[in-house]
Amino acid sequence: MSDRQPVDEERAARVPGGPVAPLNVVLVGLPGSGKGTQGSQFARRHRIPKISTGDMLRDAVARGSALGREVASILASGGLVSDALIIRVVEARLAEADTRHGFVLDGFPRTLPQAAALDSLVEGRGPLVIVYLDVNPEVILRRILSRRICESCGQPDTGAPTTEYCASCGGAFVTRADDHEDVVRRRVAAYAEHTAPLIEWYRQRPTFRVIDGDRPLAEVAQAFDGVVLAIPQGPDGDTHL
């Protein structure tokens, strides 16, 4: 079932008398920076798909597809899927009809070869907006260590209202097995090290934007909308909001 929905009036109004400008977004940030939450909410508000490469790979493994069989052992061992394979997966996804008016990419690209490949894939499809959610690593550490998931269905605890049980299935909320301080610190440091070259590469572009992700969710969402919706009308080179 497609998650495409009709283009809303707000989007259409951004280009008076002309076609709706695609919203092509790459979301970058450390683990725990809020990429998943902000990306999903932005995608719903603007009726475009949020594409998480991690979710796609895990779903492929669960379904036992050819792709799933190819990556199952890699994911199980904690290894990294090759650039060539993940580029192939994203290329196929971006060829689907629901991405015609844009998309939010979460988890791709992570390397410079992947970023170069993405440029080729979206050529002629409108501006590619790179949004970096900038969050202090210590804030991220507190967020990750305090988050909980349902032990039965994996649904995250939203924290509102506070409860010990999942509203979806009634399972108990628990902390993730890998959410221990030393593990989280290593994970954040490794991600920062590997992603830094990508951020610096994108920082030279007029469509690169940095958002302070330490603020309340609603403020971050408002800033997210503001920077992305301004881009098709002509970027002004400002890279921080």
C-alpha cells in the first residue's frame, strides 16, 4: 500500500501558477538527534515518503526477499552494507511513483561515494536539501539512555503520557540492550567520525542547512519546515537557523 497522499494546498501555494516544487530532503544527524521523529513528521505534513534505508533492509530480511537474504548475515554481525548494494536499494526506491513530489532520506547517504551517487539519482528532480540536526553529544547521551521500547512489539515509548505499558500491544517498556553509556558513547563517536567528511562536503552547498536540535520538538519541526520550504524559492546561502 502506497503512503502517497494528495499534494496539500500549502505546498501548491509555494509555486503560484506553476508545478509544485519537489521537497527532496536528506536528514543528517547523530544517533538520538531526533532524525526519525522529525523526518517522519515532516514527511506526513508534506505528504511525501520518508525513506529509511535501515528500515528497508530490516523489512527485506523479515520478508525473506532476495535482498534480505543478501544482507541478513551482514546485519546480524553488525557489519556495514556495501556502498554498491545500498545505492542499488535507494535507486530502486527513488524510481517509485510516490517519490515524484519529493522524499525524506534517513540513513542515506553515509559516505562520500553514496552522496555522489545520490546526486546522479536526483539530477533534474529539483534541489536536494541537506538538513543537519545539530545536537550536543551529551544531550544525545541523555536522550538515548532514557529512551524505552516495548519488549513485545518494539514500539518506542513517547513519554506522553508516562506509562509502563505499550498502548499498541500492552507489552512492558524496557531499555534497549545496547543502550548502555559506554556502548552509546562509542556508537556516537564512531558515527561522528564517519559522518564528519560527509557533513563538510555538503556544507559547501547553498542548500545545506543546520538546525539546533536541542530545542523542543515543536520548535525544531517549525525550523525544519522553514529551511526546507525556503529552498525552492532561491537559497540565500545562510547555512544556520
